[in-house]
Amino acid sequence: KQEGILITLPSLFKDESYIEVISKYLIEEMRAIMNEDEMKVYWVLEDDFAPFEQIKPDQNFYITAENKLVMSFDKYEVAPGYMGIVTMEIPTEIILDIL
């Protein structure tokens, strides 16, 4: 922002492996959240109509003031509408090697 440079998700990583790494983390995290809170629902189960399988190469994201990558999903993209816009922070340690 300070330099006036537009950052895209692919520009943050060495190659396209970020798609699989981040997607795997998100699916595991969504399943863990559902196990802890029955009011939370994510479409990551095999029997879901259109289960979430992976992020898009140009998935919406932002970087926090603490330099954390946060993935953002529109309403209905990975969960029912009552869940609203879904955001999930990606731990730096799981993406550090591919940045």
C-alpha cells in the first residue's frame, strides 16, 4: 500500500503449490471448527452438494497489520449464507517455505 504496488495472491509465492498447501490447511481447519461448534457449517464433506476442494489461484485475500495472510470467501462460497463472509487466517509457518 505504501509503495502503490498491487499484490496478487500468485505474486506472493514461488509457484502454484500454494493452492494445495493453503487448501489442505483450510479444509482441515473447517472440519475442526465444525467438530467444536455445531452451529458452524462448511461445505467440506464428501456428501455436500458442491464441497470446497481448493482455493482459486486468484482467491480473495488480505494481509493484516501483523503481516498475516487471511483468505476471504464470499457468502455461500464455502458455507451457508448465515455464516456470512468467511475469513480464515493462514499460519505463516505453513506457507513460509513457499513464499
